[in-house]
Amino acid sequence: MMKRRWLSVMLTACLAAGILSGCGKQAEDTTAPDEANTQTQAPAQTAPENSPAADQDSVGGPLVIWEHTAQFEEPLKAVIQGFNAKYPDVEVEYQIKTSDQYYNLLQTAIQAGDAPDLFWTNGTATTNMQTYAKEGVLMDLTDLVDFSLYDGSSAMTICTIDGKVWSTPTAEVGGRACYYNKDIFKEVGIEVPKTFSEFDSSLEKIAAAGYVPIAFGASDPWEILFQFEPLLAAMHIDWLDEYQEKGTVAVNDKRVVEVFEKMLEWADKGYYGVGYTGIDGSGALLALSTGKAAMCIDGTWNVQTIQENNPDLNLGAFQVPCEDGTRPFVGTNSNGFSVNAKTENPEAAIAFANYFASLEGQTAWLNALNSVPMTEKIVSSNEVINEIAKFDKQVESYYSILGYLEGTGESPRNIWEEDQTKVFSGGLTPQEFTDELQALLK
């Protein structure tokens, strides 16, 4: 759900500002109506000189891959190009589906015995992959794919059920970052803060210089979340640690309330500018892009949006630090592809899964996607992405925790989306709002 909503936010920005994508999303099919769901073939490429030797003798034949949204078409094409450089005898075809129809189309194909050789699932983030694994639809990749790239990270969690691996993860983490105008920071005489107190005190200096300290679109509950979560991690990472240790936590805890109160304090001081409750995410990004605001705390997927909006902007990014200097990163891992247990070309399918999970494959994937790597082994071609990736600890999303702890009644995430903006419009106090959420948890 988060991922679908994030692309919606990004597409809104594109339409409103004439600019570009985190990360949800009602992605549109890239084919014409009468061509929907047809296959597009990626041509084989000549192997580059520095590529590993291709095993051309044993692997060949056709391979069909399904992807659930057009956002990942270019990354998939980049991976296929690299794969074909090693395995030129494999004829790879891919299909791009629309996210709202993807699982219906996949289920129909599975029932008809016509499922693709590899296909995307959302991993353990939804129940689909688990169902497919139980029904014998998926190949167990535990001992067939080299996952060493992900050693020591949480990336494997999204593709593992009961100790068995049913899909390939990606080396991407989608999350939050504080974007900033380096020229404004230099003019004001401030540096990237090393503690939360430094971050807090910098806002007054920026405002005194005539700039909006933080561009904020409080008319959109998702934009509120994208700022709230990094501040929660910076101010009270102990609350997030408590959830990790115990598996439960009070979402109306005074520490959570204090973060909302800090945001309201900044609003009262004018640090969000005039009329911030009527601004949406695209408006906040425009304020940063045009030099009206010094900072904007938002999703990591907005790097390209900001840079395309103003290519001359001297853009930087950092993680809002804790008081002890820890740089937390609110991020979630993403999933790649499962292999059809009944594929007619298992050698090629396993070879592709291995290439996708490799350092070479994921470097191609992340650079085409322009996203944040979960490993220092992958260096982005975009310096702002590399700045975002300078964090000390990855922490859980507040929104995700609401989902993990929800009971059998109405979802607290639905109430969160409906009432979040009321905290800033004056309709609810932070305590009233979080109490409302807590009442719906198990």
C-alpha cells in the first residue's frame, strides 16, 4: 500500500510541476490499450570486455518475466542487458502490467498453467508470496541462488518464509531523507547538523536569513508521515528500539506525541512558511527546488524529481541525527522476482535469478532506478543518493508498525490517513490523534 501511494505522490508532482517518481502507486500500463500485456523483447547485447566469462554452452532458450509496474521497466531492461551479455543465447522477454490488475492477471495465468518463468511479488509485505509458496507455485531458491551480497543486512527478510527463500530481494532501500540547498546553508553559515539540537537551532538562523527553513506540505497525510518518521527516529529512536525488542509498543506513547508537538512548535515559529497547511507534496518540493526553502524532508524517491525540476540546484541530503550523533534511516527493503516452479527453462530462470541477485545485476538495477543502495558495495552514479546512504542504523516505519499491530477491526492506517492532517489544521491534538490509533490496535 505504501509503495502504491508513493508513486501516486510522485505522479502528482509530475503533473503539477511539469517534472518527474518510492516509491505508490497506480502505475499505468506502458502499452497501448489494444496491446496491453503483450511481450516486449530485450535484444541480446555484446558482452563488455570486463564482464565475467559467459556460460554460453549450457544456458539458452526463451525466458518470460513479469513486472508489476512501469516504474521498474528501465531497471529491468538494464538487468536484462547485463544478463544477455553473459548469456546471449537466452531470449528474454518481459511484460509490464498495471499494479492494480497485476495479481489478478498472475493468478489467472497460474491457474491456466501459463505463468511466466519469473515474476514479481511483494514478498512478505503481503500474503501473496506465502500463498504461492504453500501451493507449490514457487521454486525454493535457498540453495540455488547466491545471496551473499545481502549478508549482514535485513534485505533477505522480505523474501524468506520459515527459513526458505522464495524470491530474490533487491539491494534497494526506500525511505526518507532531509534534502537541503547547499548554497543556502553556505550563505547562512551552517553545516550539516551532527546532533538534533544543532538541527533544531539551525531553523531559527535560516528563518532570520529570509528563507523558509523546511518546505512542508501538510495538506497531504503522506507528506506529514515522510517528515514525522525521520523526526521520530531522531528524537526518540528508543521508541523504535522498543518495538524491535518486544514486538509491540504503544503508538500513543508520550514520545510519539512529543514529535508531533515539536512539529507544531516549528509551525508556530513560522519555520514551515505561510499557508503550509494548504500545500501538498509537489508544492513543498517546488519550494526547495526554486530556492525559497532551505530544506525539505521527504521520500528518497524524489531525488530525480527535484533535480529535474531545477538542474542547477546545488542539492544535498542527510539523515536528521539523534542527539548522540547516530544517523537513523527510516527505510524498507524491496523484493525482486520469484521463479515459477514449473518453468520449462529452469537453467535460464535460475541463471537470471542469480544475475539479478548479484552485485553486477543490482548495480545496474539501482543506477537505472536512481535509488538508495543497502550496501556500500554499490556506489550510485548520483552523489545525492550516496549522501542519503550515509546512515548508521536502519529503523522501522511508524506506518508499518501501525499495520503490524492492527487488530481485527478497522485498520488504524485508514484512520491515520483520514485524520492525520487534522493535527495541523487544529481539528485534533497529537494526543487525541494517537489515542484514536491506539484504540484500534490488538
